[in-house]
Amino acid sequence: MIGNSFARSKAMFAAIMAFVSPSVGWDKAVALANLGEYKSRGKGKGKSGTSSAHCVAMDRRAAVKARNRAKHRAHCR
């Protein structure tokens, strides 16, 4: 795993550089065909929707907040 950071982005950069290089003819067409689409798997906004929206911690926080709201309402009456 060491030395393999950003492997996908490095591979995409190499494919782009192969396309941009001053080659002519079929080399450029092959490089363009192999370029493909880059999909981020990071934590940014480009993250795919494979993970669930809820987790245990979120449910716990919601339960604590609901209890606190109920206690506050009872206290204010």
C-alpha cells in the first residue's frame, strides 16, 4: 500500500499525457479510446450513493435530541 497513493489518478494522468503527447495517427486514436471516464471514490461531492444514509451514531444523536426537546417542552409548560 505504501507508494501506491493516488494510483487511479496517476493512471488517468498518464492516459491523458499519452493523448496530449505530440504523436500522430493511430497512437492518438488508441490513447483517446483508452482514456475512459474518471470516477472519484473519495469523500468529496462526487461520491457514489453506495453507502446508506443512516448509521447508528446518527440514530443515537436523533434520539438524544428528541429526548432533550421533550424535556425542554415539559420544563417550559
